Amino acid sequence: MRIFQAVVSNLLSFSHPTDLQQWFLNRFLSTLFVILILLFLPAVSHIFAQSNGTSSNYQVRGRIISKTDNTPVEFASLVLYNANDSTPVDYTATDISGNFSLTPKDKGGYFIAVSFIGYEPLKTHRFEISTEKRKIVLPDLLLEESGQLLSEVVVTGRKRQVVYKLDKQVIEAAEFLSAAGGTAADILLQIPSIRVDAEGEITFRGSSGFKVYIDGKPGSLNGAATLEQISAGQIDNIEVLTTPSARNDADGAVGIININTKKSDMQGWSGMVNLMGSSVWSRNIDFLVALRKKDFRWQLSGEASRRFVLSDYDQRKRIITPELLTTDHSTGLRKRHTAWYYLTSSFDWFKENTTWSAGITGGYRDRWRGGELHYEDIYEPATTGEKTYGSFDGKDFVNLYEYHLRGDLGVEHYFSGREGHKLTASLYGLYEGGAMENFQTDLWDMRGKQVNGHRAWEYEYRFTGQVNADYVYPFDNETGKFESGYQLFSYTEDGDYAIDMFDQEQDAFIRRDDLYNKYLFRRDIHALYALVSDVRERFAYRLGLRGEYTYRKLGNNFEWARHSRHRFDLFPSVHVSYTLNDHSQIRAAYTRRITQPELFYMEPYVVYVDYNTAQMGNPFIKPEYTNSVEGGYHYNFKNGNTISATLFHRARKDKIERLRVPYHSSVTLDSMANVGNDYSSGMELAANLQFNKYWNLDANTSYYFYRIKNQFKIDDDEESWNWQLALNNNFDVAKNSRVRLEAYYVGPMVSTQGRVDGFFYLNIAARQQFPKQKLTASLVVRDILSTAKYINTRSGIGMETLTKIYPRSPLFTMTLTYTFNNFKQQRKAEGPNHDLFEGTNR
């Protein structure tokens, strides 16, 4: 193990693709990828050989529902047997609505065996297929829950970890053991084309422009911050919508991530508690208590969490000005921590055809990042060329915190006389008060005398409000429908900025009144949309159009930066699918999206994040516009095995990116800019294979070409071939024990001014349930070989930087989960579902 770790670490330690060892690494990983595919092809071929693709004129259809609460049972396994000799003829699994379809080969007598974890096995009576009755529909088949506790089901039963639907991927949170004790961000890393940088920023197919929703409602923070705020223990599943329809917000170039939290459907009292601790002293406690009666449900949930990330930092920077060449080498430990404390209470009232809902959330958030670094500087004046040297110790941090209060109201009404005819309305308001963004740097010489530093503060108050009204009218054919709706979104932020700079002559921090700024920002968006969808035998479609009027105003002390903008945009969407047979489907989609600039992109003043790095916004930044096209194929075969393939192309105009330029002496300035256009085209492959009852493999890979056509570099445009690979093995080693081994390779990626190198890492996770199955313990070891890294090279006119960040690893995380009164998650009752394009829940 140590020899292998040393070899891999040595191979991965080079930062430039021109190095001979980097070339060998690429060849090694490419060869490994081919070998792995060849190794798995026989297994896949064997499973395919067992699947039945013979066409037939006979068909048996029906639906599986739970006898307890009359809700559909998804993923139930069905096998069709010949009644004469009990030989299996066909097999399938139920869809989200509990529906199934089986294909007899000839006329005669048959019966069906149904099984699903947590329910008693069911075998139907014999039924006949004849020339006169070629296609039959069976009465609903009722599954009765077994006496086995739900917590036992979690270990011995297994859902599909990632379900691929027409316009989204649904990730089952409980199936990823390595996310135990983590957050929504840890769960998302399991899907293709997702990557995380050293600061925790998440990108998908090369872009960070996505919006995060929680239970169908916008999150209160930006995308990555919202994902890191939600504990994995509170999550039921995550929906990733890469081509959202016109019903959804147009904001977010990549699409929408919707996090569905756990909700109890158990009558009476039930609940759960999660405790987490890690080797870097991260800790978390979260809970959920629910009371469910016939006509209402009340829930109380809360969380107290502090999470830490520690990394070793090494940066070399060269800054060239007409007067001076400065070379800086900084090393040390950098830290990042997030803390949040909240309570949420929600209430649902079920009254005949109407459901009323209300919720309130209050809490406190604190995000901090900083470090203690040592600096070695070399100065070469252009006039003399004589080198001088300087050594310094420094501290820096950025601290953001606020209190928040949020209220939600909603109503959903179903009209009688036509199934699916409904009107929904919702509103929410979010107030964030006492918000502070605090920036601080200090620099001392080796005698301990302070030579530089600054203190900066942003005091803020923020308000966000949104109103939605959505209407659905089904057509007479029961498969098509018309949808329309209105949305109002409003965001206001009021704050001021002040900065103190260290003055060596006075040996004190002096207020810079010339840099003081008071600002007021507002953005209002009014949107209308309409969609038409239908299913014609095997063909389904949805056509949509969304119109948005946007008003944006930025007021501040700097007259040159004040402005207001009015804009109207149209966002069409097209989704089509064709069902080839009971096991396979092809799909295609097109959508147009926008990424609205965040306020911090536009703040027209300078802040320092460390001694030699300053940042400044661009008040005239323009929004990004993205056109995306996708095509996909999905195949289900025996024992719930699945294979999916997706082709995609995305073209983005006015890409927003942070550019780095020389500022003064050894300091660089990062500022936001519309750097040009970028394009990504490629494919994603995913498979979930059950080799036997003890071993399951889920694997995914992505391979795509990425190009930036930029206007801020004097040489050729940046481009790269990017690929990622994930191989995750799940082993049921005992009745109540499961182990998961994960292997990841994240390939290199280019940016406007440089590139980020690739890296490889391994995780291992184990979950054990104890007697009575109410207590579950999980142990996760991340990056067990200490090979994860972040190496970034950037260059521009007068500036070069090489940054290396190595997270402290391996990282150990222990989680304990306790459920009481057989806490059971909600299963949404549905009738026949022809909505193949369902997006974010309202």
C-alpha cells in the first residue's frame, strides 16, 4: 500500500503537462480506463445475454400499490412465469407510478411473482393469454408491508443510486455511504462531470452557473454555499436538471439542482437524529420530529454544525511592472470552516382536494476561511537588476455571517371532474439581518514588527421574496396537458463598505475615507410561461416558452459605477422522447438559459483576501446566455441493471470569469469580466450492475471537449479534452453490514488564464446496523492514499502564478443515526403519470 501510494503521489506531483511523468500518467490512466472497460464488458455482455429482447404481440400491464396507504411502489421487481412449468418468461421493474408491462411469448397460462424489500412477496393467480385476449390489464396488485423494520430495509434493500429521467438525474442520498456525515455537495460528487475546486466551488461540465432549490423553493445562498449548508442526513434525494423546461427559472447556465428533504409519512409520532464527528474536529447534530394524522402533518427539524477543511498551501507568483520584477513564494496552512444553526417548523393540512402548507425557518450562518503563511520575496528593479530579499509572516481571513428568518406559504387545489386539473400558489420571504463580511490581513517582518495589513467591513441587510402561481389543464385524451404560470422574484441588498489600511509611519491602521462606499442593489424579475405536452403511443413531447422582464439597479458612492438596466428575454425549451420497447428509451432536449450576475460580481471597490491577493467587482458585468442540446439513451435489463448514455453540447455567450492582473508590487488584483464565449461537447456514460446478491457496481464516466474563445489573452484560445471516471463497488458483507469502495479520477481543466491539473483519489465507507435496527453507525475514510490535490497555473500580461493545495488526508468521519417509531419517508401518491418531463417540484 505504501509503495503504491508513493508511486501514485510521485506521478501526480508534477503540475505541467509537458513533464515526462505527466505524459506517462496520462498514458497510464488512459490505458487503465481501457482495461477497466474491457474487464467489465464480459460481465455486461453476460447480463445482456440474459435479457429478453424478443418482440411479441402479447402484453400484460398493471400497477403495484402499497396496501397500507394505497401509494404506488416504485422499483418493485416482477417476473412473469409460464404456469405449466414455472419457467421465467419476462421480467421488469415498476416505474415511479407503480406501473409495469410484461411480454408473454405466446398464448397460454401465466402468473407473476412480485418482490420488493420491506414487503411480503406476492404471487398472482393464473391468468390466460389467448388470440382473443392478446393484451390484458390486471387489477391493481396490493403489496403488504412486512414486519421488518424500515431501518433494516435500508441495509438489505437497495434502490437504484442514480435514476435517469428525461430531463434530470435523481440521486438517492441513502445509497451513497461515503456521503455519511457530509453535505449535499458530497452526494453530488457521485455523478459524472461534477468537480470541486480548492475553495469548495462546484462546477458541472466546466461551469459553476447553477441554481439550488430546496424542496422546490430557491435556496437562500448561492449554489455552492447552499449545497454545503444541508446535511446529507436530512436529504431524501437530489434532482439534477440539466435542461429545465420553461416552467422553471431561467437563471443558471448549467441548470437546476433540487434537494428533496426527508418527510415522514408514518402515522403518529416518528423521527430521527444524526450525530457526526471527524478527524479535523468537524461535528454535526441534526434531527427531525414528525407528527402525522389523517388530515395534517407537522414537522420540526434542526441542525447545529461546524465543519472544517485543512490544506497545505504553496504558491509561487511573479509580477512584472515597468519598474520592478517581484517573485513571491508563500507557504503554510490554510483553513476553511462553515457553521450553521437553524430550526424549521412546517405544517401541512389536507382538506378534501386542497392542501395548505406553511413553514418558518430561523437561524445563524458563519463562513470563515484564512491561513497563516510565510512569505519569501525577491525584488529586482528594472533600472539596476540588483536583487533584494524579504522574509515575512502573515495572517489573513475572510469571515461572513448573518442571521436569517424565512417564511413559506403554499396551497395546491385539485379541481373535480378532470384528473390532474389543478392550481398551485406559493410565496416566501427571506430576511437576512446583521450580515457582516469581514476581511483582515496582517504582515510582520522576521523581527515581529508589522509592515502591512488592512481591515475591511461590509455591513449588509438583505431581503428576498418570490410569488408563484401555476395552472395545469389536462386534455381529454388523458395524456396531454397545458400548463402556464406567473412568477415574481425580488431581491434587495442595502449595505456599506469601510476599510482601514496599515500606515508604517504612524504604526497604526488608518481609515480610508476615499474608499468608503454605501450601496443599494435591487433586482426584480417578472416571468410568464406556457407549455404544451402530450404522449402519442411511443412518442412524447413537451414544448415551452418563458418570457422574463428584468429590472436591475446598482446605487453607490461612485458615480461612474451607478446604473440601472431593463431587459426582456425569451427562453424556449423543447423535450422529446421515444420509447423503443419496455426496457429502453431515447430522448432529446433543447433549452436556453441565463446566468444573472451576483452582486459581489459588481461591487466596485477593492478588498484584500490575503497579503498579495486583492479582489474587485465589475459593476458593468453582463449576464451569460447559454444554449444547450442533449440526447440520451437509457436501457433497463435484468435484476434492475441499467445503462445510460448522454450526448451534450453547450454554447455560452459572455462567459463570466475572474481575471488576475498585476496591481502593485507583489499584489495581484482579481476582477470579474465577460471573457468571451465557451463551448463544451461530449458524452457521459453510466451503469449500475448487480453481479450477485452481495456485489453491486455503479460506474460513470464523462469525456468532453472544452474550449474558451477569449478576448483577454494574446495567444491561442484555451482548449482541452476533459474526462472523469468513477468506479464504486458496494458489498453486502453481512445482513446488517455494507461496505463501499470508491475510485475517482478527475482530469485536467483549462480556464481563461491557465489550467487545473487532474488528480486521483480513493474513498472507503462502511455502515453497520445494531440490534433492533434503530441505531446505525457509518465510518467514512476519504482520500485514503492522500493523492487528492489542487494545482493551478495562471498567466497573463505581467503575471504568472503556480498554486498547489494539498488537503490534509486521509479524513476520517464517524456518523451515528438513530430512528424512533419506525420513521418512514413520504411516498407521494400518484395516479397514472404521463408527465415524462417533470422538473422541480413547486
